[in-house]
Amino acid sequence: MKNILNRLINHETLSKEEAKAVLVNISNGSYNPSQISAFVTVYMMRSISIEELAGFREALLELCIRVDLSQYNAIDLCGTGGDGKDTFNISTLASFITAGAGVKVAKHGNYGLSSISGSSNVMENLGIKFSNDADFLERSIDQAGICILHAPLFHPAMKNVGPIRKELAVKTFFNMLGPMVNPSFPKNQLVGVFNLELARMYAYLYQNTDVNFTILHSLDGYDEISLTSPTKIITSSMEGMLTHETFNVGLLAQSEIEGGKTIDESAQIFTDILSGKGTEAQNNVVCANAAMAIATVTNCTPLEGFAQAKESLLSGKGLKALTKLQELSK
């Protein structure tokens, strides 16, 4: 590790193989916490290269506990996090609305590390069971239309990194990896990223896979469609911009999509929105993100996707997906 750190400090980059080897060594306990912390910190001071990101991703996917959900043609809606915006749990809500609209969802998530309340914090608060048992996950996606893949249960390689990330409590390159290492290897992905540079890197990496992907980045910094500014979109077949007008809704103020100050508050906002008690702004931002997930899988237009998402939310189908998952979790 000393050699690797010296090279990184001298602004050298690692090859894909070297990056992969470092992550494998981290997972098997070859390095002490200070070395891991230094390694992670270097990447806060300089950009990660595509080769490095690809190597890290490959290592985590090879080391993960796989679950086969291939028969469901599922999508994962996952943001990198780390945008520092502390919104409510938009992509997790959008996941339930997508499931309510009949599109199967394999949601990969974790506890919030740089935010107040991550996807897993809210799910846990609402009584969702975390499991890597294939039967339970299949029952979930089959009956509720969605299953929750809590990252730590599938990535034993990360157990040496988890405590360090928690103590650092800032965005690290592991944020960049989260959406790319779903252990069910879904055929479709809606990925939100925290900057344009990362959007480009993701697009480059995904173009070399058979994943049907949509990458999103709001130009004012959100790792999802925020409706507070235009959103850059990259898919396997096009690049463009989405605006509030794409969905025939009004422009939002950032204050309208802020999250709770505690996990309990975040869970309350979550259930309020799913129960039809959300504000128009909250409903629209969630449905815009669900719309793009639906469009990614079914090839409909964003506006058609938005209409399906709105119907799923307002008819209570999204809520039904949550209550079914809560039942199965008992």
C-alpha cells in the first residue's frame, strides 16, 4: 500500500488491474484502517480515472453475493448520493411508484453516509426486512413488484471500509460505485450522479455492458431529476436535456424538495407522499424520476411515463407496493 499511496500522491493513476487488486486486498484485510483511510482520502483530492473506476467496480462485482432476478427484467433506481442537497428520498419513492406502475424494481441501497437519511435508513424505519435470502427477494419482487437489496449484506468486501466511511462522513469514491454494483445485475438502470464528469464516465463504462441505462444529472447539482433546473440525460442511444416542461409541470424551488432533519421525519415525508398527502412539488419530482425509470424499461416517452407514474401514485398502487413489502417483512 505504501507504494500505491506514494504513486497516487505523485498524481499517478492506477491501471484497471491495480485498482481491482487494491479493492480485493482491502476486502481480505491486507491493509490497516489508516492505510484504507489514506487511500480513500486521496480520491477526494483528485479525480478518479475511468480505468480506476472500472477496476474498483469489477472487484466489487466479483466479490459480491449474487442474487438471480434475471427473469423479472427489473430496473434499479439509484443515485450516487454525495450531492450534499439533503432532499427527501426521491429515488426510493420513485422506486415504489415505478413498481406500482407494473415495472419490476431491484432497489440497491445503503444507509446515508453523507446525508441525514439514506434509502436503507427509511426502509428500516418503515419495517422493511433486509435479507440476502434469494427466496425472500423473489417473493418480494414477485408480489410487491420491488425488492430491497441492502448493500452491506451483498458486499462483504466492504466490511473493512464501512466504519471508515461512517467516521469520515463525506462523499468518497464508494458513492460513485454504489449504483454500479447491484448484486442482482439488473438489465435496466436509472442512475443519478452528482456531477457531469461522472455522468460521462458512467456512460463510457455502461456502453461496454449490455445494461439498458439512463444516466441523470441536474445542472444545479442534484443526483436526480430535481425540476429545479434542466437535467442532463445520457442513454445508450441519445444525449439531451430534460426540463420541467418535458413533464408539463412548473419549475420548482430547491426549498420545495428538502428532506427531513431526522430519519423519523424522512420516513414521515416518505409515507405522506406515498399516501397521497404530498405537496404538488413533491409529487411532481418523484413522478418525474419514476417516469424516466418506466420510460427506460418500456420505451415510452417521458410524458407517457409521467402519466403512468402519476396514476400509480394517486391511485395508491405505489403505497400498495410498500404495504405488501412490509407484510412480507414480518
